Amino acid sequence: MKQLSRRKLLSAAGTAAVAGILFPQSVKGLTGHANTVTGDVYGNQECEQQCSELLALTVREFKERGVNFKSLGAVDDGITDNSAILNQALIDHVHVFVPPGQFVVKNMDIPSGSIISGIQGLSVLKAIKYNDVGQYVDTLFDIQSKENIMFKGITFDGGITSSAYVATDDKTKVRNLLRFRQSKNIRFENCTFTRFVSNTINAGVRVPGDFVRWHLAAFEQCDGVHFEGGQFVNSYLEGITGYKTKNLTFDKFFSQNTRVSTPINAWYCDGFVLSNSDIREDVNRGSNAGSVLNIYSKNVRIQNNIIQGGTSIDFGNEAKDITLGGLFVQENVLFENNNVTGCINVIGPDDAHQLNRNVKIRNNFINATGFSRGINTGNCEDVTIEGNTIIGADVTFAYSLNRIDRLRIINNVVVDSYKICRFVVVGKDMKDVEIRDNKAITRALYDIGGNGGFVVFSNSTNTTGAEVVENINIYNNNVKASGSWVYTYQTGTNRFQIKNMKIEGNTFNSLDGGTCERSLSPLYVDGLIIRKNRMVNSQKGNTFSVCSDIKLEENEMNLVQLTSVSYLYDFRDSCTGFVEATKNKLVTGTATSHFIIRNGASINTIRTQGNVPDTYAEAFKPSHFGPTANRPSDPKEVGFTYFDTTLNKPISWNATSWVDSTGTVV
């Protein structure tokens, strides 16, 4: 009777049976099979007993240690090439155990259904070590169109002991240590990756295809790649990369005190998970440091990790991959419960090559020390930034926003670290923005305009002309700032107009008395509502320029140390439309006048009612200001206000008569 090897049993149904043990969540086994495995596959009943026994042994090899690699003749001297021995072992057996030692192999393409296991930190598969004069490291494994492969407890050693290859653009020197193409269900448990050098750029520019060719481990168009445990040790530059791969997942992965520039990349993948891991880039590398994570994929979940070092965490297309063609939409991104040192970027190079949709950044602790921003977003739809805490010195902005439809910034905290200058900087093309229930302390030490602030509108990134910024809601925030609380800083000719902005229910406090030029200073706003805000320790009043249709309702101001200001609400250049001011109150301090309209403003209608103090500047509005004889004969509008200089007090129209603030007809 013909003898069948254990490997042959894995063809067809045998492979599926073993896969059912290794990958129960992704590949179903053969439970409930009515006939024997080999009977169905080969139709040979004579070998049924033998096949059943060998299959049982095969399954035990998966569960226990497989055949000992060294017992098959492998030499663990770190020099001898054992590739042929490993290749034959995996033809004859489904599971090869690598004992402690250094075993050199290269360019392995192993069968489907293989397991290679060892003792973590001791069992080494090593690339042949070349010198540092231009020869490259051979690939350890180069696998294509295979499935159900597992590595457990193996150290993958690139054999490089010098960092001399770092910063070279000579791509003949290095390539992937591990390469998988069009393969399925690849699993790494408690594996170590060490002593490998890679390079991905050519004269500083990533070229098409470089997403996979020179990374430590590359997975191209694969489905189901999982890392359970494992670590980087003493590697250089790019780490593990998925490219157009489905379901790339990491759990309890470790990368610390390493020279890996970007430990993990996921380009154009569908399904990426990083959880319970500790990913740290070398924080002392200065300009040589790269992004600690580079993710540009769909259906991304990054939770419960420590992520530190590098220049940033990037969810963005850093280059135009012409092999992909057109716009790629990164969507369904969750970044939650992480401890981060660095900046989070959700932004790409231009509008034509990136769109981010349904992005949630929640409950993270972000130490942005040394970075200009905490969270930087652009080219997005449906973004939620919620429950995060940001600290850090030298941070110009906690949040920087551009080109976003539907943004919610909720329940975040910015801790006083003396150098966070602005809570939010809003740039061009913003629609439907909600900023609420946040707590922030900002200072004016590093602001380009001389002020810190809570929400700042700036056209510093606007290079394409007027852009749409509309439906901005700022409410229920608690703010301490040494600069103006909400203001606009726009220069040059490309200035945008804000349409429909509401500032409501906030508590604004000038930090330590502050040095602000003004309290609220919105510019370029069509349709502005400022309602029920408490302004504490204000040094200056509120100013408006290039605004139209303004409502001021039930706001309270407390001037710092009972000081005096000239005007509480100052309408300046190019203000148009109407102003409605109702029940606004100065609680402490004094003001020369509640309102003033300066030369250059052309407001058509002013209605005031119940404001305290009830005082107005002579320049408030010429057509609504004058002696009794010049009162409008038929105001028509109830609540229309006129300052009668003969009576020296404001009066209003109640539909039938002119009355003063007590309701007395005058």
C-alpha cells in the first residue's frame, strides 16, 4: 500500500481541517463530515486507517511541537544555509519546531498550511549577513498565493549590526525581510523582528510601489494577517506594512527603544486593528524621526495603546500613489483610549487624493510637547473629537481644522501647560461645526498675532481664494485664555466670510487678568448670535468688523478689578444689516457706553431693550439718535430704539407710542 506523507494529507480537505484549528474565526473546519477525509479526497478505502492515523498525528503537531528542525540536519551556527532543509521539512511535515540557535535561511516560499514554531527570543531564523559595502540582505520568506501559515515564537533576524544603511537612497542594498503577496490567513504569535535596515524614499520622495518594497515585513493584497504579541528590537527605518490588504490586525504588539522610523503602516487596506499594544519610536532622532504610525485605510480601529515618539500619528495619504488612481476614501476610523505622545494628523496632500469620512478620536490622553498641534484634521466628513485631554509645551494649537463637513469637538480638556496658545484654529471650507462642553486653558506666548485664544478663525492656510465657512456653533464651554476668546485673524486678500455663527452659554475667563486686545472679536461674519455667555475678568469690550445681522442676548460681563472700559460692544468697519441687543448686563466695572457704532459701519436697524447700563455713545447711530423733534414718525417695528438727546435717554416704540425704560410714554 502506497505511503502518504503528512504534508500530502494537507492537500484539499486536510488543509481545511488544520486551518480550522489555527484560524477558527476565519476558516471553517470539517465538523460533521460523513466520510473520512482521505476517502472523500482520494476515494481509496484501503488507506483509510493509515490516513486517519497520520492525520491525527498531523493535528497533534499543530497543537504540540512539530518535527525538530535540527534533527533533520539543520546547523545553528549562523553561517550555514539551511534553506533546502527547511523547505523539505515543510514538504514532509506540517509543523517544524526551531530549537534555540541561529539558523540561516533565505528566500523561502513555504506551502500552505505550514507552522513554524520556536522558543521566544531563542529560536532565530537569520538572513545571510552581508558586509556594508553595497550588498543587500536576502529575503527570509517570499510567499505568494498561500494560506493558513503560522509563525510562533520565532525571531526574524536581518543580520545587520550597523546602521550604515540608514539615510541612503541606494535601493540595491536592502529589501523586505518578509514578503507576502496575495496570501490568506497569516498569523504571527510572539515573534521578534530585529537587525534589519530598510529604505522607502528616493531623494526624499516616495515613488509608486515603495509602499511595500523596502519594509521589514510587507503584506500586499493579502487577507487576514494577525500579530499576537511580538516586538521590534534594534531595527532601522520602516517596519511592518500592509498594502491593499484586508484585515491586518495587531494585539499586544511591542516596539520600544527602537530605530524603526514607522513601526506600522497600513496603506489602502480594508480592516486594520491595533489594540493593547506599546508602540514607541526613538524620541531622540530629531529630523530623522518618522511617523510612529502611518495609516490610510478603511475600517480602522486603534484602541487601548501606548503610542509615543516620532513626528506624528498620521491618518493620511502622504504621497500620490499613481498606481491607485484618483481619490481614495479613508472611512470608519476609530482612535480611542490611547496614551499618545505626539501629534495626530488626519489630513492629506491635496483635495484630489484624500477624503476622510466618519472619523472618531475619543478619550485619548495626548502629550503634544514639542509639536505645533495636538490634532490636525483636513479633507474630512463626519468627524467627532470627544473626551480627549491634551497637554504640552510649545503647542501652537490644540486642534487645527481645515476642509471639514460636520465636525463635533465635545468634552475635551486642554490642561494649562503655559505654552498651548489656541484651543481650535478654524481654517477654510468648514461646514456644520459644533464646539461644546470643552474645558481649556490657553496662553498667548506663541501666537503669531499676539493673542492666544479659544476659537480662532484664520486664513493662514487659505491659498485658493474665498472659501465657505458656515454654521459654527460654540456653546457651553469653560475657557480661560490670556488672549481674545473668539476672534478672527486673517491677512492678505484671500479672506473668507463666516456664515451663521452662534456663541452661546459659554464661560469665558481672562487668565490672570490677561493681556487680550479684546474679549470677543468676530470678523467677517454674516449672521452672528452671542447669547447667555458669562465673560469674567474682561479687560476690554467686544469688537465687531465686517459683520452683519448681529444678535446680542442676555450676556454678562465682569470687568477685571472693577476697571473701566470705553465700550462694551464696539461696531467697527463695514458692519451692516441689523443689531439686536437684549438684556445684556455689565455686572462689575464701568463703561463709558454700552454700544458704539464707528465711522465706516453702515448698520441699517438697531433694536435695544433692557440692557444694563442703559447708556449709548453719541456715535451709536445718527438716524436713531437726536432731539425729540427728529424722532422717526412711524417706526412700525415694535422695540425700535431711539436715543432722545432732548430727554438724554433711550426710548423705544411699543406699537402705539414712544416709551422709556420704565414704560412711561414720553
